[in-house]
Amino acid sequence: MTENTLKTQLKQLLNRGYSEIDVLNLGIAPKHLIDQAISEYKADQRIQDQTLSTQHNQASFAMRLGG
């Protein structure tokens, strides 16, 4: 299995609700790959949170304009 495939599977586990500790304890990949997957997952989550916050702020602003 390639490193990219392993990282993708690890990120999918995190998306499904597995904790970082759970993923580490599975032992299905070398620690450096698990650390990379967790880091990428957290970066993706920050981007999603920022996007949602921006959309919420835009919607709130638009609603104030219309009222």
C-alpha cells in the first residue's frame, strides 16, 4: 500500500470519529505517516471551520441589509 493511500485511510478514520489516540493505537502505519495524516486532517478542519465562519458572517450581514 502506498503512503498516500495509507494517509487517506487514516484521515477517513478521523473523519468517521476515531480519535487521534485510536488511530495511533491501530498500528496500521508507521508513526510518521500517522502524524502527517493527523496534521493534514487538522489543517483541513481549520479550513472548513474558517469557511463556515465566513459563510455565517456573510449570511448575517446579508440578513441585516435586507431587514
